[in-house]
Amino acid sequence: MNKTKLTQSLIVVALSSVLAGGAMAEETFGQKVDRIADTTGAKIDSSANKASGYMSDSAITAKVKSALLEDKSITSSDISVETSNGVVTLSGFVGSQALGTHAVDIATKVDGVKSVSDKLQVKDASSQSVGAYADDAVVTSTVKAKLLADDIVPSRKVKVETQDGVVQLSGEVDNKAQSDRAESIAKGVEGVKSVKNSLTVK
């Protein structure tokens, strides 16, 4: 009889411990869930903030392109628009200095634009022959191919445009060595009269 009572007592004690442990485990689990939820929420907020920053740059670029497109005095297809942290960079070619200034004014007035970096080039001639245009296309393709084959220059980040043998490089590179290398490669291409290096270093 005594053995039976002792066994029953031990079972009761064991069950109590398990139940108490279970309750503690539930509290810990609940706290853990709260902590995970808080951390995840903070991470989501951080990601959302980053995404909204990126989206606003994209939105600004789209708005500037649209504003330039609406202005009939500017050939917007000759102008590249890039935005980083609200700073808009205009590059490419315009028919005159006045049109370049006008393009910058248009971009400056777009909502969300903090400042405008003017890297526009004035075309050497008011009109370009079909032959010259074809030559420029060949020069552009050759420069792009040589940049692509180079191990130093991040070619996917470099935009190449050619007007009457004048090559303009725009975009973003990691360091000055990459910028200098890209310019050197472009200068070495047959048909290139000069190179305007508008590359920005991160």
C-alpha cells in the first residue's frame, strides 16, 4: 500500500512539474513570437523605406522624361535621364546651348527633383547626314563592344552616345580608374574625334 501511495505521489509531482514547465514554455514561446514579430516589422519597415526611396527616383526619372517629351522644342530621344537620391543627371545631345538650358529648367521644375546635373552636349551641326549618322552608329557599337570585352570597366553601367564622331560616356562607375579606362578605350576606336567623359564615380 505504501509503495502504491508513494508511486502516486511521485506521478503527481512529475505531472505538476511538466505542467508548470509547459506553462513556462508557453510564456517563453509567446514572448519569442512577440520578439520575432517586432523584429520582422522593423525589417519590413526598413525595406519599405528603401523601396520607397528607389521608387521615388524611378518616378522622378519617369516624370522628367515625360516633361521633356511634352516639350516639342526638345528632341527628348537624344537626352538620357538618370536619378539618384533626387539628383537628376541629364546627358546626351541638344541642338543648342539654349535648348540645353531649357531642358535643365524643365527637369528642375519636376516635383521631387532636388537638383539637376547638366551633362548635355551641343551638337556640332544642326543637321546630320545619313552617312554621318551611320558612322556614329558604328562608332557607338564599336566602343560598346570594346568596353564589354574589358575586365576593368563595368560596361553594363556605361552609356555610350556618338554625335559627329564625338563620343559621350555617361553612367556610374566604381572608381576613377574605371572612368579613365573607359575614356581611353573610347579614344582608341577608329572614327572617334573626341570623347566627353561624363561618367560619375560612386
